[in-house]
Amino acid sequence: MARQVAIVMDCGSTNATVIAVDPEGRIVASASRPSSSTPQPGCPEGWVIWDLEAVFARLCDACKEVAAQIPDDEIVAVTLDTCGADGAPVRADGSLTYPIICWQDSRTEPLAEAFGERMSPWEAFAETGYQVIPFDSILRLIWLRENQPEALESADCFMMFAGLLSHLLCGEKSIDPTAAGTMMCMDMAKRDWSAKMLGLAGLDASFFPRWPGEVIGTVHAAGSAASGLPVGTPVVAAGHDTQFAAVGCGGKPGEAILSSGTWEILMLRHNRFEPTQFGFEEGLIYECDAEPGLWNPQLLMMGSGMLEWLRDLLYGDVAQRSDAYGVMIGEAQQLAPGAGGVTLVPSFVPSTGPTRKFGTRGTVLGLELDTRRGHLYRAALEGLSFQMRHALETLAEATGFQPASVRVVGGGSKNALWNQIRADVTGLPVITTEQQEATALGAAMFAFVGGGIFASPAEAQAAMDVGERTVEPGPDSPAYQDLYAAYRSVPPALQGFYKG
């Protein structure tokens, strides 16, 4: 029997990656190309776009490398996932009427600041589950209406990034709920368009293509020539990468999921959308889960970006070595909980919540003449873990969900000391996986369903072995309960994570 393989085309902010996955979750082949947004030619500084043709070319170049290693008859389906919030209006033939405005773009910052003049931010949150953030797609649509109205008037529809790319493969227009859920344009409870929000840009639901079924279409001749995929390969709907990582990491009911990278996203796969004033004020965001009937309440926080900063600042002698983090961890492991009295409070992410300040600074307390760099690194791991516990408490109060464990995925899951501190601080088991490509696995699960290999994402998830390991709270956990209480007593004005 021929091997069966799903192809996942993953378009992130810095890399265009293509991964081939088999039904047991093994990576059969992969290839990646650097990718990035670009300044919009002839426009003010801070205007940033995606070059759709260039991004597609990078993905296809990587895809040809992967497809060359796999016989055509083994490829079951292909799917695409991307970062959220970005999309563009298109003509009937799929050509853009205006470039894809990138989430890094600054042009909508004034619209975000003045949003309350159009609608109460709380009303918008209650409808869409989203906070007012400069990269909200609704703000891009309002900007186009007010500054480039012809781009909307000459368009056949608006598609998100994943839909724009899949259209180049198969010629069919679509928009996936996981991507649309990042636009601040949906009635989140109904998993459908919000007339109230679209009206702010003078639009209605007819401006968007159909919600896709499992299969959008099949790879056409031009898509095959570009990508190396066989003509007729099913193109399966995916969308926002975060939602597929939550499935691909093996997340189960009763677990919180922490996606740990430069930034951290703490999220749930929750069966209710019940926005509250408390959740709104604390910066909670809701997005559509990859499976209907579930939602993803989440909080965005500083992550290993702070550890990278410490590496470059204090560990210059080893920063370029492959074992740099091993040296850092080794020094921190020699210290007791509390890092010799040093407390490091992370800076807050400049994105969410009406009571939070943009760019709130982090804080270091308790420095002494005998403080060494290992103290600061351990204090950073502890501060990030305290931040995560506070986020867990916020999610619990906002949603009523009481997690029994925390599943950690991403680069930050590889740090064994950090995982132990997370378990000790929260008093919960921390689950990690050997398979690091959670987004690709999650998207592949849906591709296999669309390709007829599995009957449901749950069946696909059960078939794939992600290599789980569980870290239980250890003997240091009682000490961390006292340290967390002390951390929470730091004056709010000094804290980045709390209200400034």
C-alpha cells in the first residue's frame, strides 16, 4: 500500500515553510525559505505590505523541493495556514485591487486610538471577541473606505492571506472562519459575519466569499506548474496558524495551551463564548477554534524575547555558541527559588486591553552587589512563569474554565528548567511534546480529513503520536506559592503585566 502524505504550506512572518506529514504524525520531508513583509513603495515610513506573488513564489519553491521527494500518488491533500489579520480586496480574476496591508503596518494606529468615536470598544468586544488593536482588519477596511474607496468598489470580494494563496493553487475563492475570526468583523457567537461591524466600513456579508467546506477545490494546471503538486490534489481549508497549533499539539479537554516563543499565547479550547466586562478589561481575546462549537479565549504576553535580550546583554561570551542556553540554564539551576532575591517583571505586550498601557516597561527589583547574570536569568524564568499563572487566573475568572494541566508548545517548551518552574509556580502538570511542528500537524489533520483518510479531526489527532512528556510540580512548589504572592504585591505602577 502506498504511503499517504499531506502537504502543509505554512506562511509565517519570517519563513515560508512546506512540510509533508504522514497519518502517524511523522515529518516525511520539509523545506523552508526566508520570507518577510516589505515597505510599501512610494508611501510613508511605517506602511508595510506583503508582496503576494513573492510570498507565493517562496512557498512554491519550497513546495517543489518537498514534492520532488514524494511520488504523486502518495500526496493526499494540500492545505495552507498563515498568520492572522492580513488580507486584501480582489477582482473577479483574483488580482488585488490594493496590496495586502501587513499586521506590522502603522497606518491604522490613529483609527484604533479614535475607535471609541465610532463604537464602544466594549460593544465591539462583546460582538466579536476582539480588542481594538491597530492591526484589526476592520480598521484596514475602514482605512480603505476613507482613503482608497476605489479599491473596495472595484473589488469582487475580500480574502484573507490563506485564501489568497489557496486561490493561486486552485482558482477558488474562500475565507476560513479561523482567519476571519482575527478580523474583528465576525459575530463570534454565531461564527458568521457581523452586520454591525461591517457597516463601519460600508460593507456587508456579500463582500466576502463563501465559507468553505472541508475542500475548497483542487490544484489546477497553473498551481501544479508553480508548486510541483499534482493536478487534482484536493486543496483543504485551513487559515490562522494559532488555531491549528492548538489541535496539532494534542490539546485535550481540561488543558490550557501555552504557545511559547518570542511572545506567548495562553489559550483554551472552550465550548462557550461568553464575553465579560472583566475579560474585556484584562485584555482577553476570543478567536474561532478550528472546529465549530469551540472558541479560543486567549491572552498575549511577553515570552522568550526577554530571554534573548538577556542572552545578548549578559552572555556575550557564549551568545553565538550552540550551547548558549545550556550555559544560561546551568547557571540558573545552581540557584534556589527566588533567584537570590531578584525579581524580574516582564514588559507588557503593546496590544490589548483598555486598561493596559502600550509599551509598558519591565522592572527588575532586588539587585545586590553580589547579583550575577545567573540570578537575572533565573529571575526571568520565574517572572515569565508568574506572568503565566496570573494569565491562567485571569482566564479562569473570565471564562469559568479551571484547567487541570498546561500543555506547552513552541520553542519555549524545550527548556526543561523553565517547564519545571512553570509546574512549580502553577501547581499544575506541564505537558510537552517531542514533535515541535504543532501547526503543521494540526493543519495536516484537517488535510487528511479533507482527503478522506480520517473521518474527523479527533480521529486524526488520536492517530498521531506527538511524544508527550509530563512535568509534575516538584519539591520547590511550596516556596513558589510564597514567591508568587510577593510578586503580586509589587506595586502595579512598576509592573508590566498588570494595569499601568
